[in-house]
Amino acid sequence: MPYIEVKIRPMLDTHKAVEYHWRVWELTGIVQTPGSNRIWNLVRGILINTLITLLFPLTLVANLFFTKNLQQVCENLSITITDILANLKFLNVYVMRDELNEIRDLLMLLDKRARDIGDLDELEALHDAVKISRTSFRIFGGIFIFGTTLSCFRVAIATERVLLYPAWFWFDWECSIVTYIIILVYQLFGLTVQALQDCANDSYPPAYLCILTGHMRALEFRVRRLGQHTEKELNYIELNDCIDDYIYILELHAIIQKILSVPSMAQFVCSAAVQCAVGLNFLYNADSNDLSAMVLSMVFFMAVTLEVLIICYFGDRMRTQSEALLNAFYFCDWFDQLPKFKQNLIICLQRAQQPSLIYAGNYIPLTLESFVKIIRSTYSVFTVLLRAK
């Protein structure tokens, strides 16, 4: 008897798409780890968020008042704006933690439905969505690790004492080796924590969009199979089950819209500002032949651009998938079904005709068209600043 290899898929849990993000949020104390000590979580959260989330950007802002030229202003602004934006996103996660738990509950309902049906195409679509979401976290993590490592490399090869990033401290670190080492250790710890926060903050919007798209894809497969039973009453029951799942998806979409509206708008505005500041800083470093600073500026520019591109890309995928779901309702085997089947289908079609989009600030849709417009606007502002240089 020939040996047949059976590929066993792991148990479906689409909330694992944001598993890494929840670990970061638990580590930094803004959500509580299940079964952990509440007092310890509170103490850890207060210490980390006081020393890093609050104090870290204050040293950046204070340094703006001690810059000596426009080049230093551009270098400091690019870091300061990014850090403040990251902390605002972090605060948004804390404010929206109840909504994040609601998303987990809805995903559990949708996962149970997919497991009970057991269709391989549906399960494959959902597992792929989880895989892509976790990969996006790793991509952002790699970018932040590379940037932090490059900052450390600049300090190591510097001919004089420099900090990991431009910041102001009330200690005279230039004349005291002990103070200098203490500040470097604090900055390295701060950069590590901020890199973790930034990685989670920047990758959780596309992760939620990706998993929502995955559930739309799974529902599309399910809807296309409607009408295959010879007993029409069973087809009617299956349609109602699909409509129930579609309602869960709409609720999921509404919660994600609420969570991402403000941080996405802030991301667009701040990314445009950072791109201009980084671009000018790169030109200044090119004039001074500072190669390491030029490379760091390029990495910074690519990172802030990638943040906007990824969220717009996944928003655009969700819109395309919602249109595919609409087509699935149209092309199911409805013409030979019961009148009540057709009536419910018409009601569902009326809602499905509205494309599923996430709007930044409830105004700008997260699509690739919006990304192109933002890049064009940023380039226009940059050319004006370049003439002023």
C-alpha cells in the first residue's frame, strides 16, 4: 500500500495574526496578561511608560531648543515627529483596548464557523491571512532592528563622544565618561522599547485589515457554494448562516474603522512631514559627506514611506475583496430557490453593494490611490522647502 502524506494544518485561530502585537502590549503594561499578577503589571507599566513613553520624547523635544543649524533641526525633527506619533498610536491602543477585545470575540465566532464547515479553501485563505500578518510584523521588526544597529554603529566609529540620537540631558555627558555610559545605556534601552512599540503600532493596522480581508475571502467561497443542495430549505438555512457571518464581518469592520481612523490620519500627516525633514537632512549629509548619516536617513525615509504604503495596500486589498464578495452573492445559484431565499439575498445585496473601506480621519480612504496622492503632495512640499534651502 503506497504511503500517502497528509498535510495537517494547525488549529485555526485568526487572532494569532496579532499575537506578537499583544505580547508587546502586555510587556509594556497597557493590556494585562491573562493569569498574571495585576500589581506587577501595573508597576511595570508605570515604570516603562514613565521612563520611556513619556521621558524619551521629552529629551527629543528639549533638544530642538538647542539646535545650532537647520541640518540639526531636520535630523531632530525626523526622529521627534516619528517618536511622538508612535506614542500617540500607543496611547490609542490603550484607549481602544475594549474594542480590541471585542475584535477577539468576533474572530472567535467567525473561526468557529469556519472550523465547523471545514472547507479547505476557506481554511487555507484564513491561514494565509494569519501568515501574512505575522510576516508584516517581522518586516517592521527587521527595519527597526537595522536602524537601531546602525545608530549603535555610528556611535562606535565616531571620533568624539556622540549620542545614539540627538537628545538633551541635564547632565554634562561630554566631560564625564560614567555619565556618558549611563546615558548611552538609557538611550539603547529606550530605543529597544520604542522599537518594539513602533513595530507593534505600525504593523497592527495592516494585520487587522489582512485578517478582515481573509474572513471576507472565506465567506466568498462559502457564498459561491450556495444553492447546491437539492432540498431548497437547506439552501435557505445556509444563506441565513452566510448573512449572519456577513453581519459579524460588518461589525468587525466598524470596530476596525473606529480604531484606525485617528492613528491613520496622524500617520499620513506625520509621514509627509518626516519625509520632507528626512529628505532635507539627507541633502545636508550629502554636502558634508557623512556616509553613515546618509544611510540612516535613507533607512528612515524608507521606513516612514513603507508604513503608509503597507496600510494603504491592505486597505486596497480589502476593498477589492469586498467587491469579490458582492460578485459571489450575485453568482450563487439563486434563480431556482425559494422566494424567501431570494428576498433575503436581495436585502443582503443592497448592503454588499457598498464597498468596504477604512477611512483615515473618516475622510481619506486607505487605498493605493490615496498613497499616490500623499506622495505627490509630499513631493510638492519638499520642492518648496528645497528652494528655501
